Amino acid sequence: MANPVDIEEPREIVIRSKKYPEERLANLLDGALRFIFPIFNPASARFLIRLPIFEMRRILQKHPYLAVVHITNRCNGNCLHCVYKVGLRETRREPTIDEWEAFFLELYRQGVRAVNLWGGEPTLRMDVLRLAARIFPLLLTITNGTNRIGEWFKGRIFLSIDGPPEVNDYLRGKGAFERAIRHYQGDKRVIINSVVTHETLPFIDEIPDIAKELGVLGVVYNVECFRKGDNSRFLTPEEYEKIEEKLLKLSELPNVYMSKPLIRKMMHPENRNNRKCYYGSSVLHYQSDFTPRHCYSDYVQCGQCRVIPAGAGNPILAGIRSTKVIRMYLP
Ligand code: SF4
């Protein structure tokens, strides 16, 4: 297993290549976009401008432009509440970087422009993260903070911190809090992704202050909502009610990147038409050996799903409802 702290950055001088269409586009547009959309990085601005076209193509030609790709099944953590731990830590073949390049270019050719790079722990394949950063304009990833992702990654980094140090380290392992802080202090690409569980519920009000002290952009909350084979971790209806109440209050803080409609949709799967869930029906999902899968986990049940994407839904409608949701997705 790779050392959790000292993953070596691929040291490569990035020369914009003719091979990757987004890099060609970037050469032409970046300066102008920095001027017109100063709060977004140019790649996000390029994506935002073209978003209505991507949506039209999705509706008319059924071409998804978002993909969630698990780039490795390996992880260097052993979190108590990990939804992937049960069943998904099976060993999968790890494709080579050349195979990843062919796969990403094919996704691009089919119209994908935004990729959500998940794991396992995605930073264990820093080479794949770097490759994706050269091909797609919009990137999101989620990390446990054990390795620093270099400045070449212009996307959104969701950093897992679930509570103050003692609570976080109880769930995520000794030293996890300190390592996350050491690697991402002051990094504005970062939004803390905080999972609400039995253990963290009493402390969720403290996370926005932790984000401020850490100097990162802000916070989003996800709710532990399913787990194969271990019912002890399911939250009770009373706890869900308490969470909803607290999240609605917290969403009024400027550094909590969640809107009230998003929270209500997240917390009430019974009121959603889950068969039409944007994330399930209009987003491509791939395992780390390129096999497709239904949604973010094989063990997920839509009727119990209380994750942000199920609440955010269509990105255009979500953006119209709340600029905070745009900011959450676009660095
Ligand atoms: S699991 Fe959640 S996000 Fe996925 S399709 Fe079902 S409701 Fe949507």
C-alpha cells in the first residue's frame, strides 16, 4: 500500500498539447475569461458559458456531459462510516496511464466535459488526476487530505473533515485532522465535505468555524444514509429531523455552500421522483476498471439516498435557484 503522506507528485512540465482539445481552447480563451469572470478560474468559466449547449445536447441527443469516475478502488484510510468499505474495496485491475488517456479522450469525444474523480482515495492515482486536469474543463475530486494535490489541479477539491479533531480522528483514524490541515491550509480550491453521523451530529455547527480558521472556501454537508450489512449506522427519523433543522439554519452562513431547497430535497427522498434523479439518469458512472455502474455505489437505494447530488438535481435549475450551488461546483 502506498505511503499515506509521501505520494510523489508527477514532476512534469506541462506543455499544452495539440492532443487535448481543451488545452487548445484554453490557449485561445484563458486571458479574456480571467478578465470577464474574475471569480471563476478560466476553465470553469469556459464550462459555464457552454453549459446551456451541453444541457440542450443532453436533452435532445441524450449525451451526458457529466461523469463520475472512480479512479482507484484503493484507499489509505479505514474510516468507520465509509460507504465504499463494504463490498467496494474488492481488488480491481488498475488500468495503466495510457489506458486512462484513451478512456478519458473517448469520454471527451462523446461529449463529457465535467468529471468527478472519486476513489478509494483518488490521490493514490495522482497521475490520473493530472491527466484528467489536462483534458476536461471542469474537475471535482474528494480527498481524505493525506496527500496534497498540486496547483496544476484547477478544479474543486472536497476535503473530508467530519468534526473537531477528536471526533474526526475517531471516525477517520489518528492524525487525519492534522494531515488534512497541513496539506490544505489557506487553499481556496477546497470546500470541506462533512459527513453527518451519530457521532458528528452534536458538532456540525463547529465546521463552518473550522473552515474559516483553515482559510478554505467553505463547507458542505453530506448525510450518512445507507450502508450494506450494518444497520447500526443508520440514523433514526428523529436524528434526520434534527439534521434538517440544523442544516437549514447553517445554510444561512455565507461559507456554507448549500441552499434551503437543496437541503429539503436531500432530506426528503419520499418527496422526490427518484426515477428521474438527474444524478442517476443523466450522469455517467464508472468503476475504476471502466465498467459502468448505476450510481455512486452499487449498494445505494434511491429511497434512502440523502446525498447532495440527489438534492441539487439539474445543474442549470440548481444554479438558477441558488448561486451558492454554482460556486460549490465551479471553482
Ligand atoms: S442513489 Fe441517489 S443520487 Fe443516485 S439515482 Fe438514486 S436518488 Fe439519485
